[in-house]
Amino acid sequence: MKKYFIALFLCIGHQLHAQTIDVTQFGAKPNSFADATASVRKAIDATKGQAKSVLNFPKGRYDFWPDSATETHYYISNTSSEEEVPVKKQSVGLYLKDLKNVTLEGNGSVFIFHGKMITWVIDGSENIRLQNLSINYERPGMSEMTLQEITPISIIANIHPDSKFAIVNGRLEWYGEKWIAKNHHAVLIRPSAGTLFYSNWEAFSKSKAENIGPLKVKFNGDFSKFRAQPGDVLTVRDRYRDYVGAFNNRSKNISLHNIKMYSMHGLGIVSQFSENLNYDSVFVAPESGSGRVIASSADGMHFSGCKGQITINNCRFNGLHDDPVNVHGTHLKVSEIVSPNSLKLKFMHHQSYGFTAFIPGDTVAYLHSAALQIFAQGVIKTAKLVSEREMLIEMEKPFSSELKVGDALENITWTPSVKITNSRFEGTISRGTLITTRRKVLIENNVYYRTGMHAILIENDAMGWYESGPVTDVTIRNNQFIECGFNSAPDSYAIKINPENRELVKKYYVHRNIRIENNTFKLYDYPLLSAKSTNGLTFINNKIERSDFMPSGKKRPAFNFLACTGIRIKNNQFGAEKPEIRLKEMLEDDIKSDIKFEIPVKN
């Protein structure tokens, strides 16, 4: 309580000593349905040069259209390839560029965006706070229809009113304000169970569609292989990530408080090379009573190459086509050794490239890609993009002779500490939380409810997604993991530690110091925890319960450990059926457990 009043005092104090700039003074009119974009841009410009500013929006609805929006050209991690979106060009509703000490006060307003837009961009800015507002789109990028009748040769569906469509030459086309969906990706939601399953649009794209009533369409075609049941909601989007919901770039001390993201195009709230991000009471979920089931076309919050402290507290995630939270860096591959202290590096994943991954003064780790084995560090002297896909860097000192073409570099300066507390993760097709950072991580007092895949996944790879890096200090405690992993069966572990090292180096471990303590796991299946190449993993004082949520698969080990050491399993509560432990590439001294296990005999 004391901390709350201190924070409240600081917030009030900040605003009392700040210049208040009311957007209505610049022509923006709440509830007018007029385009507020240009007026709000003038109000934003008025904050420049002020020591502190409050950008005030009297409560109401404000509409933002791309016609008057700021045009930007950002390369954003994990979005789109050159083939998918050749020109990186975005329209931005709220462009907060090179600002300091600005609070955007929404007063409970709703911001409605039209067409394809990034809601806000915070770039090169410091001490920015957004609070007390909701974000929605007049026509969300996600289309939704509830399946009413299903037979092998026909389906009758009720289209959600927000999902604009037309029937052209007997085919249903999804469209929006100046866009049409062509590259369909479909996910099936079962509202009665809160579950999401991968599906497809192919059968519908080949069927004949006809209107049989207001917002009611009958599809005639071959649906013999389409799996669904009446009451399910089929959600359909364009799989190309040409936009993001919001973007924080090269900024510092960004706070979001009481923000409701009802819908977002593409990837969600993306933070790239930003420092100290505090998200409190941010809700990524459809508006209550809207009848919609999806809020984000991909992730909820995505952090790429950030540093300082990331705090996620009292947040809610429900209705996502991808991960609610993903924190990682980016490995770049050594494509050419130019000189004893100069390298040419290449962005490898098709969706992540074109941004400045290193700047002078950054410390980097050198590693062998296949083994994820770090063997040296260095400091960047100069760095520049020489093309969308390549960087040329010069090091302060010559690098190790061990470095070869095909190895990788990770920027370890831009790695954050992460604290995720008092939040709820549900209604996602995939994982709940992805964490790959070498600094301190605390995941505490959260609920992971029926996430489609692992509730928590710790990876690190330099041959696939190229998302870095190792973890060194992770605490996962006092959380509830309820019936997670049904889209990962038979690999349906609630928590999975899975570095993508294709080569195991004896006595070298990618991850270390992971503590899983005092959690409750409610499992419908046998798998619980899997770990690979980890040194120092404790699983203690946890409670494991059984559920009949879905049929379990055949009996298999609850714990799966590959090439790990320093494993401790102790004082956990299981039911009558004792769990099994599977070990591979390990010795008896590598694990201490009060559950019996056997070391496999090598042939």
C-alpha cells in the first residue's frame, strides 16, 4: 500500500508541475467521428521544448485515419520478409518522436483507428507515459464468424458485424478500409472451453458462398475434412505482418498504465532497442460485450533487443493468434571475416532484418551456432548497415582465432531484466511467455490458463528463428498452470526449456540457474517439465493436480531431461500416481530427486 501511494504521489506531482496541453485546443473534437489525426499531431508538436507536458484528451471517442497520418519507414523485428512486404512503410496515428517527459492522459477515452495503421510510435523519446485509454479499430484486421450448422457438404455461419465481407463470383472475400485479405490464416476458437486450435480457410475458399440472411452465409463445398462443431468461431486473417499494433523504438523509460488493446493489426505492442519499460494494467483482449474473440493477430507484447528493466504487472491477455509475451534478442551470423577485427554479419530469419542491431560501445558475445557455445566477448568500435540484410562491424580489439564464418554474435548490452507478476494468460493458440535473456527474470503470481502450447518456453537459437540468448537467473514461483499445452501433444509440457543447440558439447550448458518453486500445476496429461542443456534447475515445493479437461495420452514421463546437470526435484506434492523421470546423456550425479529414476544404460 505504501508503494502505491508513493507511485500515486509521484504521478500526481509529475502532472502538477507539467504544462497541460489539451488536444481540443488544436481542433480535435471528442465524439465527432471526424479525423483527429492532424489536430492531435499539432498538440504533440506543442509538447516539444516543454520541460514536462500532459497531453490531455477529454473523455470521448477520437478517430484516426491514415489520410492525415505520419508516414514512417521502420524495419521491425519478427514482422515480414522482403517477399511478403517489400517496402516497409507505415501510417502512424500518434507519432511521439524525440520527446521528453510527456504523459498522454486519455481520461477513459477510446481511440478508433481506420484502415491499416500503427496506433502509436514512440521513437527516440524518454520518460513517456500513456494512460487511461482504449485502442480499437473500426474494422479489425481479424475476421470472425460463428459456425451454426456443419455438414460434410455445407456450413452455415453467422458473420460478426465488424467483419466486413462481400460475395464476389460466388466466393466470400474479407475486406476492410482500403485492404482485402488474400493470404488467409485461420484459427478455430471454442468459446465454451476457452481453447484455440489451428484450422484452415482452404475449404471455404473453394466453396460457393451465398447470403441467406443478414450477416448469415451458407458455404457449399467439400467440408468432409474440416474439423469443428456448432458454436465454434472461425477467425481468419492475412498472415503477412505488414503492421504492428504499437511500436517503441530506441526509447527510454516508457510507461503504459490502464491501456486496453481491443484489437491490433499484425504483431502487437513491439518494443525494439528500448530501455526500462513498465506496463501496468495493460489488457490485450476484445472489448467486453463486443462478441469478438480475438484481440491480436500475433503477439500481445513483443520485446526485441531491449535493456534495463521490463515490468509487466496486473496485465491480461485473452484472444491472440500467437504468444502474449515474447522477450529475446537477435543472433546475427558471421558471413565474412574482413580483417582481424572487422566482420560482415547477416540477418538470417526472413522476418527480422534491416534494423541497427549493434552500435559503438555495445558488448557482444561470440558463439558457435550449432552448439550455442559462447567462447569470447568483444566491444563494438564501429557498426553500420551496408544493406537490408548485412552489417559491417569493427571491434575494439581483434577477435579470437576461434571465430569462423558461420558463427554468430549476440548483443549482450541490449538484454533486459524481466519481471512478470499478477497477470493472466489465456485464450492463445500458442505459448504464454517466451523468455530468453541473460539477466534476472522473475515470473510470479500469474495464472496460465489453457494456453495452447507451453505456458512458459525458454529457447535460444542461432539456426532457426535466431532469437537469442541464454538465461542465467530465472525464478518461476507462486503461479498457477492450468490445463496448458493441448496444441503441443504429445510434447505438452507446462514448462519447457529448449535451447536449439543441435550439437551437445560435453560439460557445456546453454542455460543455468532456473528455479521453479511453490507453483500449482493442474495437468490433464502426463508431461510437466522438460529441460535440455541446463545447469542448475530446481523444481521444489510445487503442487501437481490431475484434471479431466481433455483425454490424456498414453502414460509417459512427467519430467524429461537431456544433457543437464545440477537438477534438484524435492518436496513436491503429487497424487497417488507417482511421476516418472526420463534422463538422456546424463549421469546419476547430475540429478538429486526424491522421485526414483533410472539412468539409461548406453549400448
